[in-house]
Amino acid sequence: AALRLPNPSPAPLTADGRAALIVVDVQTCWWSLSPCGLARAAFPNLPQRTAALLAMARVHGVPIVHVRANYEGSPHVATMRRLNPSLNTVPILPEPEAWARERPGEPVVFKSTFDGFFRTELEACLCRMGVTRVLVCGLVTSACVLSTALGAFHRGFDVLLVEDCCADRSVARHQATVAMYADYCFRTASTQDVSELLPRLRAPSRAPQALPVHIPGRAGAVAAGEKAAAEAAKKAAEAAEKAAAE
């Protein structure tokens, strides 16, 4: 808290906007299986607080979108491992922690970079639900949480960082990141603040149940589009042949 920059006129935490909760990279590779264990040591209460936040969102009908890193095929991983040999020694796979696992009907978006919006269906997913405000939490604050929060900010969403449901390799890194961007690109709140806000948030204009549980990345979406186009072309050709025969 000592690193937090003073805000002379903080914006009120209001219930304006239709909200969704984005849970970023709460995965075994970054938490329980991380060999260095820095985040676990610095933020031991993250599992309980995140589980409580998810429970609150579900009770009040606020949709939850899970964003997961699936980096093993990403070009930046070799550089990341070279620069941080002690931090990235396990496969970066999208296996969630049990205390943050999706429930039926909750979308999961797989990303290949730090930003959950980059070449994914995350923005389309939120827009289909009529969301204008996103609450963001997860791992790690100075990397994928920040990048995804900024991705939301750049796309015009009102961003609320649930600060005590985020974690980093140290408290100092977490606090420095929050101090740099709070009240500049996003606002911050605690789980207590959110517990008071959630009952007043408006439900999305469209129900999230209509969304698939697992949303494909860009490659999957392109492949699906190509398949649909091929099927449509085949049907059109068959119809043309039938009309010519008649």
C-alpha cells in the first residue's frame, strides 16, 4: 500500500455498466506446479480469495470468462525461457487450479500471448453478452493480468482490477504495477468492495449460456469458417447441378 500513488479525487465505485469477470491464467503451471513458488509464498491467500470472488459472481449472475495461457507453440516462449531460466521450467499448459476451474456454461478462451484479447475471441465473447465493464483478476499482475486489463481498456471497456485476487512473484512487483496504472487505465477494488458492488450490477443483456464452454483461438475460428464455407459451396454446387438437370 505504501507504493500506491495518491488519488486526490477517486472516481466512485458505481454499478454503471453491464459487467463480467475475467479470470486470467489461474493455472497449475503458474501456481501449484511452479518450482520457484514465489507467487505462492508472497500471496498465500489467493486461492481462498479467488474462490470467494467466483462464488460471489455466480450468486449474483455476473458471467465469468476464463482466460488461459497455452504457450508451448508460441514464438516468444524460447526468449522468455532464455531470459528467465528459473521461472519457466514446466510446460505452460492451460490446466486450471481446482479452486478456479470453470463451471458448465462458463467460456474458456485460450491465448498465445500475455494479452487475452490478442487474436482470441475474448472481445467478441464479451460483446455478445452486452458487457461494458470487466472485473479482472488472476496471475500474474505485472504480466498477463496487466496486458489483459490494458487490452480491455484499449477496446473501450471500463476495467476494474480486483487487486487482492491477483498475485505476482513478489508483493513489491504487484504493488508497483498497480501503482503505475491505477486510476490511469483502470480502477482497483478489493473483494470487499466487489461484494458490495455485485448486488447492484446489471445482468448482461444476453445470457452467457448461449456461448460455447471452450472458445477456439484464431486458428480454430479460421478453420471452422473455412469448413462452413466449403460446405456452403458444396450445397450451392449441388443445387446448381439439380437446377441444370431440370
